[in-house]
Amino acid sequence: MASMLIKAAGAVVALFIVVTAIMALLNMCPPSGPWPMPPWCSPSSGVILQQATQQATNTTANAPTLQSLSDVDKSYGFNYLSKEDIDDFFSKPAFFITWTNDRSVLTRLGDVDVLWRVEWFKHGKLSDIGERMAFYHKNGIHYVGAQLVSSSQNDREGPILDKSMATISLDGEPIEYVKPGMAAFSKQYWMNILSPKWQSLLFNMSKQLIDAGVEGIVFDEPQFNAGVIDHGGTFDNYSMEGFREYLAERFSSSELSTYFNISDVGSFNFADYIKNNNLEDKWNKKPYIPITREFYKFEINAGASVMEELARSIKDYGKRAGHYILFYENAGVDYSSLTQRNREADALVNEMFYFMGDGPSQKISTIAKLAEPMFKHYIFLAEVSNDKGEVPKQTKNLFKYIFADAYSSKASIITDGDGFMSMHNWNYDKERISYDVDEASKYIRFAQNNSKLFSLHEPADVAVVSSYPSRMLYENLLLPTSGYRWEGGNLKGTIEALVDNEVPFHVLQSGDGYMFNDKLTEEALSNYSLVILPSVIAISEEELSNLHSYIEKGGKAIVIGNFAMYDERGTPLTSNPFSSIKEGENSIGKGTLYLVSSPIMQNYHYNTATWKIRGPREKSEELASPLMKIVNRYYESPISSDAPNTVNIRRYVDGNNIVLHIVNYDFDQVRDSFKPSKQFTITTEGAFSKATLYQFDGATIKQLSTSINGNATTVTIPPLLAYDIVVLEP
């Protein structure tokens, strides 16, 4: 009898092991009950998010069901994107809209998908979107990104006012969410990304969207709690405890005492520190005092860590539903405060404000270059400012200008239906600026019918260093002298001048060892004959040593503006192998370093008389010459042209072929008109006997004659309206 019981027990154990193995293989989860859930059913490995999801209430009960949508998919042959589809999907080239009242726009434009659409909730529950999802799937449209906000609720009627989810002022009160042009998000708290309850609500809203058939989540406002510092917060317990741990990890006891007058970090509380030192009126005024600088960095880093855990949980949930879920953050690389690298992110998305006087760079090529070291795919929501003159409400050529700017730079566009959101001085207008859908369709379809011409490699022998800790110091006014701020334009001006003068280059990122671990290694530097360092005021001693070795072995470097004053943490450098360099050319071993201590290229990005950002038509060869004269001493570009400064030429390669993307930036947004360029020539390295011209206006393809002289080929380009591509073949 005993032996029979043992055998029966063994059989049960064996059956349990087999069933468990099958469930693990198929990612199946048992129903909830008193038994423990297997590890693959856990929402996240992150402790904070695990606690948050355990506290979650069931808000998915009223979410639209996938059953009816599944029937639509079967009838119309709709297939969700897999992870393996993503690269091809974004490279087709992709085009997106947020929303439209006229659904015919979606089908008239071409192969268009939906991204960055705001879905509204009430008391945490999603409105029914089932009918719209069925329309998308019937027409082969992928809804690859519904928008949620990391700091506010998408709820116009009944936001949840729970103090435990809010950011907290120095007086212990919840902080109200206030943002110009965002009236729909008013009358609610500025949410605290470190609050487990808020994390739980974000996760549950994401689940509802996935259950409804959405294939991606895009999070807006990813500056997290750092964005509320200027509004007086946040002094919640999660921030106070986390900041104390951050300081203990980043600084020794002697450094804490020297830099911040903190004698015992174990009992440190930032709110008490402010009150005890009578800093209530100055702790969050710019330029920040040293302790606030660190608090800012802590909040950025802590929020980014939580968002990465959240992304992982969202993807895990989608996987259990049988779908790959894309994840994005609206991280504006033009402002280092908003730049995070989320290892779970599939692409970078951000907003581009065209024709703005005080805002981002006015060409997407600048921002795309800054994003280059971080993300393979870059997508932006195109918006239009009236700061430099009133743009017509009905336009025909504006779309062409923005399209050419984007797709020549390997970026993709999101538009607000058949128009662009517009603004005056950072305040959104009620009326959008519309574009001609039929004209836009011609550009989109022509590009997608010739997809092989896009998302190509751009070889380069020049590198520009983008220093994350330097940008944090400059652009967020974290330096003790606010005048340093404008040196941030030196980097962007350098990038813009190189693009405008047909110099192919790559961007190397120098990290802070905390948020970004990127380093200037000797191996990475050795891939380039010339390295340009614009306003690299903060850099690690290790990277300085690597740069010195690179130059000693024959490399060439150009340093523009303040250089190597601080280490990667923003504290003064104690060791610098370049401390004795002088203005101008310096020989170091077999190589050369050329120093210009003034930030000469900030005047190319800004008009330094007004500190307004220059548009493409406000720049000239003369403004670029301070940099280009030095670059031309050490480097000869593989491409040259007699085209005007407002024509940009990007040189990509496709096997043995050269693919030239040619864009005319001589565009008057007030008149919605281009000034077509006259005929010009382009000369490139290599012998090419065949040249094919792809003209977006007219959607025509024609052959051009070439002239070969030794190892150089010249081709004559006919007058250019907006955007042409030329393919050179041997």
C-alpha cells in the first residue's frame, strides 16, 4: 500500500513538472488563487514596480475586449507586429498621424499608421475604442503608440486626487499640474513618478490599452519629478529617501562635507536642509545651488529607472497576450534634461517646433544627429510656431519642407491628422495649420515606393563629441555662472555648420558614468581622422587620457569653447593632461590639437545679438567660416558642391552605390513658398558612370549625365524645388 502511494505521489509530481514546463514554454499563467504565481507571470523584476502592481486595483474590467477585434483580424488578414518586424516597419519609410476626424485621410495618405494619439480615461478607466480599432485593422493600420503622461492623468472629467500619488511642496501640500497650452490637464496634481500608486495606475492604464489592441505606449513629459523643481517640489518621502541614498552612493563623507556642508548623510533630509539653512527663497532658483544640482540629477535618474521597469512590465504583459508592445518616451535630445536612454525603448520620439524663436534647433538633422548614438529609429511630432511670422492656416508646401527635412535625415514624421498643431510663444492655438493631403500623399507614396533609398549608412571620417554632463551643466543652468548657458549652442552650431557644408560626421557621446555610461575610448576615437569637441566643459579623467593617447598616435582634434574644467560629475578636475595647451595649434606626439577657447559656433546656432535661434535662411558661409577654415586644414570632404548654403546634401551608401539626399531649405513659411535653387553641380569621390534622379515633385525618375575625372565624379542637378535624391552607380 505504501509503495502504491509513493508511486502515485511520484506520478503527481512528474505531471506537475511537465505541466509547469509546458506553461513556462508557452508563457501561460494559472488563474489567480492562493498558490504562488510562477516568475514569468510577475509584472516586473523591479522591486518598486512589483509593489505597485501588487497594490493595483482592477481597472481593466470595463476595457474593450479583443474577441470582436480578433474576428476582424481573421476576416481582413491583419497581423500584429512582431519584434522581428520592427526594423523593417520603421524603415519603410514610416509615416504616422495622431488622430483625425476624417478617417479618409488615413487611407488617402498612403501606408500610414497611428502614433502618439491621446486616449482619455475617466477615474482610471479607458473609454471604449473598439469601433475605431476595428477600422484601423480593417485597413491594415497599426496603432503603434497611445500616449500616456508620466506626470499627469489623461482624464478631463474625473482625475483621481490622491495625495499619495502627488508631488509635494516644501510645506507638505500636493502640487497642482500647470503647463502652458495644456488646459485639458488642469485641476489635477502633478503626479509623482516615484509613488507606487501612480506607477500602478500607469501600468493599469497601459494594460487597458493593450487589451484594446494598441501595439505600443508612448510616455510624454519624461523629465519626471525633475520638472516640478521649478514649481516648488518635490519633498515626498520617496524622493527624500532616494536622494539620501543617491548622495551616499555618489560622494564620500569628506566630499559631502566639503561640497554641501553635510556632516551625517544617514540622517540627511533635503527639506530640513533647506529650512535649516534659510534657503526657502533660493534653493530652486537658477543657476541652481550645488545641492539642488544633485537633486535635479537624482530625480532625472530615479524617474528613468522607474520608467525602464515600467516598460519591461508593459512588454511582459503584451507578451503574455501574444503581442510585441513597442515603448517610447518623448525625450527631446535637444534638451539634455529630457534625454534618457531606456534600454526597453524601441525608438526615440520627440516634438519638433518649426520656426520657433526660442526653442529647439530649426532643422531635424541637428536633433537626429544628437540622437544618433542612442537610438536606431527616430520619430518626431511636427509642430509649427508663429514666432517668426504668421503661417497660413491652409498650406500646400509646408508639408514638403518638413518631409524633406525629416526623411533626408533618417527620421520619421508624426502629424496631427491632416495638419500641424500650431502655437504662439509656447501656447497652443485652437486652430491647427492644415496641409494638402493629396500633395502630401504624393511625397509619402513616392518615398515608400522607393524605400531602398532610405535608412542607409552614412560613412564618416569626422566625429563630433556630444558631452552629456556638459549639456546638463549648460542647458539646465547648473553652472555657477549663468552666462555659460549659451555655450550649449556651440555644439548645435558645430553640427549645423558641418551639415550645411557637406561634411559627413558621426556623433560620439561622452557620458556621466551614471545616467549614461558611454565613454570616449581610444578604440572609438581611432575610427576617425578628426575629432571635434565643442564646449566639452565636463569630461572624465579616463576619457581625457584616451583622447591624449589618440592624438599622440597621430589623431587630430579641434577644441572649441571651454574645455575640461569639471569631471563627469560636475566637480572640478584635479588632473588634466591638456592643462598646458595654448590657443591655436598644439603638437602632441604625432598628432595635433587645435584650440579655440571662444565658443565661436554659438553664433551659427543663435543670433547672438538677440539670442534667438537662427533658421536655415538666416545662416551663411561667412557665419560657418570660423569653424570650416580650421576643419579644412585637417580634412577634405568626399563631397563638394557649388549649391547655395540653403541646399543640404547628405551622402549615404548602399553597397557600391552612393545615394545623395538633396534638400532645399530656402522656404518662406509666411508665404508657404520655396525659392527654387538654380542648377548646380555635386562632385563626389569615386568613379560613377550612372546617375539616377528621383524627383519628389512630379514623382519622376530620370537619368542624369556624369563627368568622371580620375577618382571623382561630377553630376549636374537641375533646379531644385524641395527634395531630390540622386543615386550614383559604378
